[in-house]
Amino acid sequence: MKLSDRYLKIVEWSEKDGCYIGTAPGLISGVVYGDNEIGVYKELLETLERAVRTCQKEGRVLPPPDLPVKKKPAKRGTDEPFLRLMEIGGPAVLKLLGVAPDEAEKYRFRAVVLKEKRIEPDIEGFPLLEAAEERVFIEFQGYADRFLRYRLMANVMRGCESEKYHGRVSAAIIYTDREWKDAALPLTLFGERPECGLAGCFTEKVLTDYTEDELKAADPRLIVLAPFTVSREQGKKSLISKGRGWKQEVNRVYPEHSVPDALNVMGLFVLNRFRDITREEVITMLNFDLMDTVAGKQIYDEGVEKGVDKGMEKGMEKGQLDNAREMLTDVLWERFGIVPEDVTDAIYAIGRRDLLKRLVTHAVRCGDIGDFKKMLAKVIPG
């Protein structure tokens, strides 16, 4: 991404001037105009690029970009809470996989960096538990993926290659439900050859095969996985009652400084597994508002499982709306320094991107926050 790409660019039709007008607020003082929308946009890009080069050449300080550099959040579904579980209780996960307790405690969690060279420098963090003698790559699976085992094998190989590691390696897949394991293709491509030992190279576990007591027997810290021992059809009243018991267990087995993280993990699992539960019910269950966490809000708001087409469409639509709302509030912050809470609430109540786009244009041109609030009152559907 070039620096000029991070500045806000607006092309819109002007009834007053009878043409398209292109502006880059904060960076170029003039405007680009013409009869062709695409042509105006291209000219605006060129003008903006020249302005950036001129400022850099002359040593002038550029204004702050409108679009901050942000790392794209990985779309992990249940992986987000699982990664957090690895951070606070990785050895407990290893015990579930059959590693001896004294050996499991020697392992520490980190995310190995995998670089994809075919598409820009995107970076993916892959969960890894490592000790002096061995590395364990773990994949958590909460949806159907036919090529899961092949993908895990590829990630293991890429991870070792990227860090030039040639020691002992093992891999594991933990499925949230039996159906996800059944959906994964076997490694027949390798397994049909007697001389190849890859066919049985993964340790695989299915969380719904366990009872709560069995999880705690492996390690008491695995109480955060208890939601997977309960049927999806569990009644809310019973589920909330169970949740209160789970919370007591978390308080008992985790050190005080780790309790909030553990409750966050458990709350995310509850929201992911029981789609009709509300935020208020989770608070009642755990006495912990995970909406204060970014990951909790994302999973709650999206409310979908990866692989469900309808849910994915809603998630994509919501992501686009969130981006538009964020851009609008960023413009207001840049221009006026503060955004009143009632304005922020009104912006996040808008569910149409075309309205948000109009408001971005007005935010750039209005004289003060009062003018913007007047426009905001007009565009919000009555």
C-alpha cells in the first residue's frame, strides 16, 4: 500500500456544478472535476500522488492519513478463543492430547509466523506449543473443511521451513463436533503408499466426545471447554445454571490474574456454540461482560459460523457497515477533535452504507459538529 492510498478520496456528482467533483480533504486544497466519474477518480489519484511526492521532496510534514494502518483480523471463528486458551493454558491442552502431565508443563505457547509469498506480505499466526525437544502444531476446527488434514500438514511444513527448524514435530487437530472430523478427507494421497508414514501422523480429539468430568480429569483448567460437553439444544435456564457453576470452577483453578482471560475464553465459546443466547444472558451466567473485549464483540455481532452461506453474507455485510461507520467517525475525529457520544450512537445505529457515504462527504465539508448533527438528523430514517 502506498502512502497516498491511505488518504480519503471522494468523487461525487454535483448538481450545482453539473459535473463530478473529486476531493482529497486535508491533503490537496483544490478539486478535480469532469464529466466522467472514473476519469475524475483516476485524475484525483494522480493529483494526490503528486502532492505526496512534492511534500516529501520539499521536506514538508504530511497531514495524518485518514485511514490508519491496521492489521486485518484473522477470520478464525472459534480459533480466536482457542488461541487465547493456548496462551493461558497450553499445557492443559497437551494433556488432553495425551501428553504426560510433567512433560506437558515444559511446553510454552507462541504463534509461529507463516509468510505467504504468492500474495503480498500477508502474515498468519499459527498456534504452536514448543519445548526443548519438540514442537506441537495444533489446529482447532469448528466447521467443515474437507482438506483440513492436508492444510495442517502444509502449515507444519511451512512453519518448520520458515524458521529453519529440523527437530522433532507432532501435530494435532481438536474438533468441536464429531461432524467436522467426519467431513475431513483422509490423507489417502500419502497413505496409499506403504513407505510413507503420514497417514497416521495426527493426534485427533473431538470435544463433544468428552464429559465435563473427563475434561477436568485431563486438567482442571480445561473447564473453559465445558460448553462443548453440553448439547446445542440445552435449555437456556439450565445452561445459565451450568454456566454459574463453570464460573466458580474457573475462579478456583485459575490464578487470579488469569481469571478474566479464562472467563473471556469461556464466554466466547458459549456465544459461538449457542447462537440464540443473548449478551445479557452471558453476563448473568458468568457475571462477566465479554462485550468489553474486541473478540467477544466480533463473535457476538457476527453471530455466524464459518461455512454457513447465509451467515457469511450477513457477516460480510456487517463488516462493510462497520468499516463505513469507522471511516465516518475517523473523519469527525480528524476534523473536530471529539465526537459526542450521541453522535457516535446515531452513526452506529445506521444500517445503510449509502447513508454513511453521504455523511462522510458532509463530515468533510461541514463547518462544525453542529452542522453535522443537523445533517445526521435528516438522513436517519424517521
